Amino acid sequence: MDKKILTAERAKELLDYDPCTGNFYRKVSLTNSVKVGDIAGSKTQKGYLEIWVDGKRYLAHRLAWLIETGEFPKEQIDHINCIKTDNRIANLRCVSDSINKQNRREALDKNKSGLLGVSWMERAKKWKAQIQLNKSVIYLGLFEDKEQAYHAYVQAKRSLHEGCTI
């Protein structure tokens, strides 16, 4: 089976990319429902934009990197402002998995406090702040209210996480 690697040249044959808006436009009409000039891409379940090129699905932020730099990123592409659909080249950076995770701005769904780095300590009846760095957890303290705990977390994040954009 022939596995062709998409090149920047091929991507540019099929798509126009506007680095100022992050939008992609079709240069070729592939079906009756897709016309030249149409905005390319659709949202994935995770909220990113995907674009089909030559029968293969590509994430739009990786295509933007390919078109602008001439090669696919060797690591992850981080949306600096954490908006998954903002594919302006100025909003994208090639970073390690670790740095990409440090740019998180919102707590995961399973976090009951709703705030990054903050959890409830039932035994102490206080809010605990902690941060992870290089697979180690750093305890930041116990607090009467969760906003104080979050403030401690954000201060630590700004000084410890090089990928932080908060």
C-alpha cells in the first residue's frame, strides 16, 4: 500500500490558508457539495477543526503549520490562547506534550471545584492547592475558600510552568 505523505506543495494546490484569520478555503471543487472558495473544515468531537485532503483527515492547526513552515510539526501544536478553532499562525506554537499540558486554562470535567489545581479536602474541610511539575506534585497549601487556593495555584503556575499563558 502506498502511503503518501502530504507535502506543503500539495496542501497549497488544494487549499488557501489565511494566516491572519486561520481559515482555510478550498481551491478545488472535489464534489458537488464543495465549491471553490468554500471554507474548508469541520469541528471534531474534541472541538478542533479537521480538513480532509486526498482522502485523509488532518487537523487544521497541523495543516497551518505545514503550509507556513513547509513541514509537519515534529511535536504537538499548542493553541496559545487555548481556543481550539483559532488556527492563526500567530496563535500556534510547536511544543512538547509537557509544555502543551502546562497551557491548560480550565479544569477537567471531573474536577469538582471547577478550578485548575484546586480540590476539596474533606478531612480538613478546606480547599487544597497543588501543582504538578516534571511528574512530581507540589503541595501549595490549604485554604478557606477555593478562590484563594486557585490564586496560589495560578501564582505557582506562572513561575513553574514555562508553557503557561495565563
